[in-house]
Amino acid sequence: MKINIGLSEKNLKNSAEQLSGVLANEMTLYIKTRKFHWNVSGESFMELHKLFEAQYTQLEESIDEIAERIGKLGHKTIGTMQEFSKLSSIKESPGKYASSKDLLVELLKDHETVIVMLRKDVDEAGEKNKDAGTADFLTGLMEQHETIAWTLRRYLH
């Protein structure tokens, strides 16, 4: 059945594609955060282990919400590692097992990258696609990443 929510087919498609890129970044960041949770060590082990768990749990919720948003716009959601890797701006570091501080630095950098991209996505969703719902959704997501980045930054100063 055709969707009739006040957006053109082109704008629906553009928003869904934009959200697919966001989803790819969230999945990559989720996997990295899980890896760091499993491999963190040192004096602050338990604290960072719990911090990373809270962060990947939050990312997991966001991932589901992004996938559902794509469906609300009438499009299919990508769901393979190959698709995520192709679209993600966040890069993995296979075979590397960094110090606690380096894990924090890397996650902070990744969250800041996502924040910068989401700022652009918010503008594009609202201005180009005329999709206020997606712009608002992405704004909320950006604010979550800002909070995570702030928390990570506090560990480094």
C-alpha cells in the first residue's frame, strides 16, 4: 500500500537512504563498543566495562528505532555486515587491542564523527527532504551521542 504522509516518493527514498547510513554508523559503533567492553582491562576495568555496556545497550535501542523509522517511511532496512560496512563512516580496527585510555579516545572520536554527520543529516532531512519527523528523530539521536561524547571526554580530562 502506498504511503500518504505528506512526503513525495523521492523525499521518502532520500530519508530512508540517509537513515541507512546512520544505521550503518550505529551498528559499527555498537560492535566496536561491544568489543571494547569485552576486552577492556586495567585499573578501571569494572567501571569501564559497565560504562561500555550501558553505551552499547543505548546504541542497541537506537539501532532498532532507526530500522523502524526506515520502515515507517515505506522502505526496507539493510541488515548485513557487508551493507553496514559499505555505508559506515566509522572504521573498525581488527586485531587491535588498545589500552583503556586509547579505547576511550577512539570511542570519543567515533561519537564526535557521528555527531558532525548527524548535524548535516538533520539539516538535509528538514530542508531538502521536507521530513520534519526524520529531522526531529535525528536531532534526538544526535543529543544522545553528545551525552555519550561528554561522558567519554570526562574520563580523559
